[in-house]
Amino acid sequence: MKPRRSRPVRVPMMPHNHGHLQLTLYADLTQFISSPQPLGYNRLTRLLDIVSICMTLQGIADNRAQVQSARRAMVAIEQRYARTGVLAVTGLDALTLRAAAPAIEAAIGRIRLDAFSYANALVQHKMQLQGVAIAD
């Protein structure tokens, strides 16, 4: 007889929490595209990082390409800001972010609470080490 191995705890997230995260995604995305500010950049990057980590933890591969394309667009915006000193979203950046939004929304709908809590703690710690301001 094989010894019983317990499975890891998988805590589902409540539907209203998924809805709140999805609304936050669209609000942050719209705000950043229409009026690029460092705080908006930080909020959107934080959410994309959290979703990316959760997808990796949970083995969700469906929407990975769209999340990564949105993250690459944010890196391009950051690099342009470092070169020019102007935080701006080009038409291509906006198009990329808007095109990725439905896939990111779908990924958020599959995130478990335990994965979200872990990813959120990692991203907050990383941003604190970098001295990045985040207002919730």
C-alpha cells in the first residue's frame, strides 16, 4: 500500500474578487493609455507581473503570449522614458495593450487566491526593493 500524499491547498478566489481585479485591469489600462503617469505605469506593471506569476504557478499557458506582449509593451515604454525623459504611449503600444486586455481578463478569471496572494507578495517586495511607489 502506498503512503497517502496530500495535495497542495488550492484556494479558489471568489467571483467578486475576480470581477474587482478585472475592473482594476481595465481602469488602470484606460487611465495609463489616456494619461501616462508614473503611478499608472507602476500599477499596470504590477498587475501584469502578478498575473504572469500566477499563470506560471498554476500552469496556465493559454493566455501567456498576450500577457507577455503586454509586458513587452510596458518595457518598451519604460525604455523610451529612460531615453527621452517623456512618459508616452505610442499608438502601437496602446494597440498592443488593448489587444491583450481580453486575454489578461480571462487569465484573471482563472487565478486562485493562494497563487494571487503569493504573487502579490513577491511583486510588492520587488517593487519596495526598487523604491517604486504604488498607491492602492
